[in-house]
Amino acid sequence: MQFKRQYATIKQIAEDIYYHPELGYKEKRTRSQVMAYLKQINPNIKFDDFSITGFTTSLGDKEAKDLHVAIIAELDAVYAPTHMYADELTGAAHNCGHYTQIGIALALYQYLFTTEAYKELAYKLTFVFVPAEEYLDLNYRAELLKKGQISHYGGKPEAMSLGVFDDIDIGICVHAIGGEFSKRTIEMNCDLAGFLYKKYAFEGKATHAGFDPFSSKNAYNMSTLFNTAIGLSRQQLKESEHVRINPIVMESDMSTNVVPNHIIVGTDLRTKSVAYLKETASKLDDAAKGSALALQGNVTIDTQMGYLPFIQDRYLSTFVEAAFHENNEIDELLNDNFISAAGDIGDLSFMMPCIQIGYSGFTGTIHGDDFIDVDPTFIYEVFPRFLVQVLQQMNGNIDKAKLYKRSYTAYRELIDSIVQNNMNLS
């Protein structure tokens, strides 16, 4: 009954966030609204702030518990200025579904606190409201990096660097499933790609295009040759790795009467594994260097780490499956799919076992112009009730020997090894 009683208010808050989207590390209104509602539920609540707009709050005492579990919700929106409800000034839009994550987290917190059900859990539960999951607005984040206000573009790696997850053993996130479903559906074990962000700066020699094209070195032609090489190399890329490459022209000095001598091509590079991410990056770099050399130019290559691949923890997913089989409100369970989308939950999963449970209830294309929820009762009432069942399945049944923990230092070493092997080449 508690979920039914709180449903209307939770839905109203989530919808308000949907209509007022904010980009990463700028989610000040969203943060204030979430905090205000949590204070209404629990006037004595305590918050711990991190990375500009992120914060955590806990239920239960770590010292009296054997385990520490995090419920993670993402605060930010996507940059999608053509979305039907995009912010006119910033271009932000909640066509990622993060606004529903926030509503689900609030619904879960309110139920656990109001009913005091958290006291029956054998683990401490911390709600982590994370900024900047979407990898975008990079110029703004680069300025924050220069000022020392953040050390990572993504919110979860940033939280990791600040020690937010140091004493947490398990991470649980939820996410909207892309696509439309005729039945109420959840998903587990949906692994995600990892990605790098690559920039190729081709340099040539500018001359008058009519008077003296003969002594020029055309940087645009180098970039065209590079794109051709990418296309021809695709048969050499393993299908099992779900490689995705999307080169675009980011910057140039082109005009019709001058042979261009400068052009920057940017692309993300997605693969299923870290090892193949490194291997494919090397192939792209060779293609760029060969294209520049073939036309007597030069290329400078810069590599920026995106997110690590996400392999959902299959042991923790057994509790999700057990809860599904006991549930009589959810119709379908999807299992063991892979998609080439990425998320910084992959980075967190390097540090500790994580799962991300998907849920239906939307129409339109995720990250598309028409994305919106159509089954709010499922999202804000039925699904949070299911999450309680998952927590109950875990209660007292988690084998700590099947968990793992790595340090932020080890994570940093891995990221540095990936980037340093693929940067500043010419």
C-alpha cells in the first residue's frame, strides 16, 4: 500500500525533472528538488556532497552490518536540442530516462524509511545520486578539469576518485530499456561497450586552389582517405566485439579557393572488451598515419578515455531472477543481451560487482526526439516494489567470497595504460 500512497507525488516530482532537464555537473535545480523531498520524508536526513552536484544519503549503520550496498541514480540529461521538451537555452533533454531513475530511487527510499523495512536488512544501504553520466558538454567539463573542480568527465569515475565508493561492496543501478514493449518487462545481464574518444588533426600545406594547387598538401583529402580506410578495414574487425566507429569533421579551415591545410576528425570507438579497444585503436591510428603519409602530410592523434565496458555481475543477477519468479506483476524478463551503448557504470564495475536492472514503460527512441514514459504506474509503483523484492532476496544470502573489490588506484592505472598507449602519436 505504501507504494500506492506515494505514487502520485513521486510521479509529479519525476515529471517536473523531465520538463526541467539539466546537463552534467549543472544539475543544481534537480539536486535541490531531490534533497527537499528527501527532507520531507526524513527531517533528520544527512547528506554527503561530492563533485559539485552529487550527494549520498544512507539507511542503516555500517558498523552493525556485514555489507554495504549502493542504490545509484543519475541526475543529468542528454544534449538533444531537437527533443520535444528540450530546454530552449541549454539544449538539455531527459530522453535518457534518468528522470525516472530519480523517481524510482525516491520511491524506494520513502518506502524503506516510512515502513522501517531498512532495519530488517543485513546490509547498510546508501543512495548515491550521481551527476554527469552522459559523456557530453565536454568543453565545459574540460574547463572544470582545468580549474581542478573535477578530475573525470564522468560522474561515477569522479565519485570513485573522491572515495565515495570506498566502503561500498555492491552497486545497483536501474535504467530505461530502449525500445517499446507490449508487456511490462525488465532486463538483467545487459552488458555494455567501452569506448575511447579519438581526435585526428591532419596537417597539410595551404595554397591557392586555382593558381598553385600543385604544391599543396590537402588535409581534407587526407581525412577523406582516412574515412575510406576505416570503411575498407571493417571486414578485419571482429563481429563478436560489436565495434562501432563514427567519424565526424569537428574543425577545419576550408574555403573554396584555398587548399585546406588543417582538419580535425573526431570519433568515438566502441568495443566489447578492453583488449580489443586497444587493438582497434591501434588500427585506427595506423590508418590515420598512413593516410597522412600517402598525401605527404602529418597527423597528430589525441586519445581521451571514455568509459570501460560493463559486464554485469552474474552472481548478483541471480537475486534479480529469483525476485522475478516470485513476482506476479511483471510479465517478461530479458536476459544476457549485449548493446553497444556505454555508461560509466562500466568504470564502477571494475571496482566492485554491479548490476543495472532495465525496465520498460516508454515510447519513442531512447536518446531520440520523441522519448517519454507511457506507463508511469509500472515505473514508479510496480518496479520499485519489485526492487524491494530484490533487496529481500539479497538479505542475508550474499556470499561475500563471490564479491570482489579493486582500488581507485588500480582503476587509474588501467585507464592510464589504455590512454598512454594511444595518444599523442604523429
